[in-house]
Amino acid sequence: MAVSGFEGFEKRLELRFSGDDPAAGKGLRRLDFTSLEKVLHAVQCTVVSAVGNEHFDSYVLSESSLFVYPAKIIIKTCGTIQLLKSILPLVDHAATMGLTLCGCRYTRGSYIFPAAQPHPHTSFEEEVLYLEETLPENLSCKKASVMHSKSHHKWHVFAACEEGCTVDTVDVHADDLYTVEICMTELDRVSAGKFFRRFDDGKNGDSAGKEMTEVTGIRGINVNALVCDYAFDPCGYSMNGVDESRYSTIHVTPEEGFSYASFECVGSVYDEREEFFEVVRRVVRIFRPAAMSVSTSCSTGHEVWRGVAKAVEPLGMRLRSRAADEFPMAGNVVFQTFATRRN
């Protein structure tokens, strides 16, 4: 393990808002790009590529991704980005549109280089304290928990909402949705090598990203998605997929010693379950990690996690641990860890 390097494990922040039926109009999507950039610059990241449709706007950032829906914002950042410092300015901007924060969810894995993290991310305890001090008083129903595994990897979850509030208070379709977050480490060397740029390749980040999307097989994970991709120099890759109202995102840090890749998507409990399992298998085949975790969040209590272990077992991944917990607004969160049979 390297003494120091780029932190691949992301911090993920989801903010939900309510108001005069913002989902029926543009809502938070009315936030102008200049204001959005100021918020991102304040936490030390920038937009490198963007795409949107009639449902939401998707931004690939210098260090991960941003998704803006009419009543929801999701920011996912890696490295040493001070993500939680984006909450106050985003809440202030939303207030000018008549929107009030009604829910917050923050998740992350275990940092590879925890000592490199700045305030307020030096520990989960500090993050929770910062969240409790920053969030408005109306978010009175809160819970913070660390979900453990048999390895050093843990899943950290903080969720808060208004008393009696549910996910479908602000989105009538959200109660049917689940979120999947996959974190992979110790990537296969050949697989990781595909995310390095060739020296003096004559390409920009967009064209090099498109090439990586095709060469690695990422394009085949969801052929229906509009892909917005970007390749960093000399290495690294980010992608956002836009498929009607659903997003997906991939981020890759391929350096040996601290290689890491993540995949996140949203699905419906009414989707064919085998389609979900096939997506997970495709992701595992592309990166061939030695270890990975799969976290599923589902507000309806549907057991979307069932079958994941069986789906990846033929690929040499065995289940090491499983933990489950309930959180305000986020619903049921199941955290599973896997490792190759040689580990």
C-alpha cells in the first residue's frame, strides 16, 4: 500500500427540498451555472463536462459528479474535497427559489488515506458534528451509523429529515427507487492500465474519455444511456450516464498501490431483478477487483440486495460480510463486502 496517493473513495451528499411543487417545474435546475460554479469552487472542484435532459442535469466534475433534479441535488466527490461545506450555499440558493431543505443523506466508505483529509472530514465523528451544526433545525429526525465488515472497510451513513417526512413527500416516484453504490479496490493491472492516457496522444479529455468508454466495455453497461465521459491526464476517468430520469456514474483511480473504481446507479423495485444482477456482473468483469463492497438503499423495504452474492460468485467473488440498518428517509441500507477467493 502506498504511503500517500490520490484518495479514490468518494464522499456522497444528497439534499432533498420541498416547496410549491418544485418537481412540476424546473425547481433547482433554475440555479444558474455561474452560481453553481461558485459553490463548486468553494469546495475546490470544477465542471469539466455536462449533459442534461428533460428530467435532470448531469455534470462531470474535476473530482467526480453532480446531479441536479428539480427537488434534489446529489454531489459525489473524491480526493480531499471539502464536500460538506457545499451545504449552506446550496440551501441559501434554494431558498431564493422558494425551496426548503427537507432531507439530507451523507455516505462514504473508509478512506485509503484518512490523514490527508481536511476539516470537516478528518473523521466520521467530525463529519457528523459538522452536519448537525450546519443543517437547519427542521431536520430533527437524524441518525448516524458506521456499518462494519470483516475487513477494515466500513460504510458510514448519516441521514436526517423532517419529523414524519418520507422520501415520496417531495417525489412521488422515489418510494419505488433504490440506489446502488459499488466500491472496488485492488483492480486488475490490465484492467486498470486501460485508464492511463498514452503520452502525447493528441486528444482532449472528452475524446480520450470516449475512447476509454469504448475500449473498456463501459459503454455496454447500459446501452440506452447517454454517456458523458472524461479522461484525466495522465490517468483517471469519470463518466455520468443519463437514462430518462435515472443516472449512473463511474469513477476510476487506476494507480497501482491504491487503485480504486466506483459505480453507482439508481433503479426501480419493479425492474427485472436479473437486469440489475447483470449490471453488477458487467461492472465486476470490467474492473476485476480483488475486493469490493455493494451498498443498496431502498426506502420501500424491498430486498434488492438479495441475489447479489449469487450473481458475482461465478466471477470469483465470495461474500465476506453483510450488515443492515434503517435510516430516516434513506430507508433500509444493506452493506455487503466481497473478496476474490485468493484473498
